[in-house]
Amino acid sequence: MGTMRLRLQLALVAVLWMPAPSTTLAAEEEVIKLTFLGTGAPRPSLDRYGPSILVEAGSHRLLVDAGPGMRERLFQAGGFELLTDINMIILTHLHFDHTISVPGLWLSGWLYGRKFPMYVYGPEGTTAMMENFESAYAWDIRYREIVGVHEEGSDLIAEDVSSGVFYDNDGLKITAFSVEHMPIDVSTGELLGLEGSTLGFRIDYAGRSVVFSGDTRSTEASSIIEQGAEVDVLIHEVQVPAPGNSPEAQLANVSLSVHSTPAQVAEVFRQTRPRLGVYSHIIPPELTSDEILEATDYNGPMLVAEDLMTLFIGDEIRVGEAGGEGTEIFTEADVVDQLD
């Protein structure tokens, strides 16, 4: 986040979104906080871990997707206190780079103190996937319980969801909507008939709103246009085509049929006009902020997310960085209610 172009974008954000003089402390506290745990994609990267975003709103803490390295980024952001306090994950779809850290958080959080079940919501097939995770780690759980780990918190409870509001509790509303990430015939645009679905999400809390595009190509029929209209923050994936004609470049570019180029995302931003447009799920992960922003013909406030970047969304939208909080040594963490 250190380039001149991005610094100018952040300065613009600060100027545009200073709170009005009448803003009260109570109003400022009614914010959504986002922590970008991973801003990459399937390809390994030491700078951009797999896609995962922590959402905090009031007493609610949940994750949107659970990509590679999510558990470690959570620990980096908030130590054992954060790792053991999250019991809800919502999945945009079932690709491995969005789901592979579900078992890591489910079992690590439980082993180190969480005493409530892990809830996972996602598209068709989510329940079956979670049942397979439970089967895969049944021996592990029995082993730890036999040697004295508390039994509470080892349950993994899943629900398949479809378009519409699927969670509305204590001021937090989560809406799922269909996005265009199912495989297509690139010559005709027709769906290839794979079962299941892929989702985006809109989260509303205390008058603030965030839209997560999930993985998607962008067309005129995109549900993101309706869901993202004048939203506070719209987080959108992006893929920049690989140059050249090597076999590796050709393989990398196969996914362009189900992802969005900077030009396509710019059109989404122009139609929705969010208070802030944010790029995440960067393909390829080595792209710089300058390269992505310069390829995006959009004159509104936008930035490229980096791992451990935070956004505070209220009357003002503030950018920060997570890390260095929480306890790193378990025996000093004070996260276990009592020994059973």
C-alpha cells in the first residue's frame, strides 16, 4: 500500500469521508470493521494469502471465505483471543482456495478454548463438504477428547443457502445472491451443467453496508449491480490476463471466463457508485496496486486491499492495519473458561 497512486487514493478517501460535526460517539461506534486476512487466489503467495475477510459488527464476528493461511493471519491479527472467538463462516463457493482453512479454524479454535459450535453457511454442497470434514477428523476429535480436551465446541454445523436473506439477528442482516462463476462454454457462453451455485453476499448493520462479490465474471446481468447500488464498500475480485502464449500463460488465462478484468470491474463501480470500491482476490497475486488501479477507468474512490489491511466503516471510512494484538503464548492467553 506504499505507492504514490495509492497514497493519493487514501488521501481522497480521508477528505471525502470526514464525519460531520454533529456526529456523536454512539454513531461513530456503529461501524463495520473489516480485516483482510487474505487477498490472493489459488496461486501460492507469501504476500497475499488465500481469500478470507473478517467482519466485525457489534458483537458479531464472522468470516467471509476461508482460504489458505487464514488461521495464521487470524492469529497474527489477534492472537488466541481472536482465534477462539469466531464461530461463523460464510462461503461464497466451494473452490479449495475459499474453503481449505475451515477445518483449521474449526479445530484450532475448539482445541484452544472455543466452547461453542462452528457454524458454516454456503451454497449447495456446503453441508456435504462439512460432513466430509467431520468424517475426516473424527479420529482426531476422539483422540483429543479422550486425553482431556473439553467436548463443547467440537460440533460443525452447516447449512446450504440460496439467494435471499439467510441471517437476520441482533441487527446483522446477511443476504446471499447468485454470481456468475459457474463454468461456461467460452465460445457460446452457455453453462456447462455443473451442479451447485456460487454466491456473493451483502452485509448490513446499523445503517452501513458491504458487498462481497465472491468470484465472478461481470456482465450486464450481474446481481452485483442491484445489490451494490450506493453501498458503503463494494469488494470485488479481479484478474489481469497473463501476457504471452506459453502453456502456463494459456492455463492461467482459462479462468478469465469466470473472473473479472479491471475494465469490467470499473463498469460495475460506475454503475453502483459505492462510497469505496475495493479490489481483493487478486489474480495473479504478484500484481501491484499501481498496475491494477492504472488499468481501472473509474474516477471514484477505490483501493487495492493488502493482507492485514483494516477498514472501519461508519460516517467516515478509515484505513488501518491489523497485527500485534492478542496473546501469542497459549498458557498466558486466558481463553479457556475452565478445565473439565
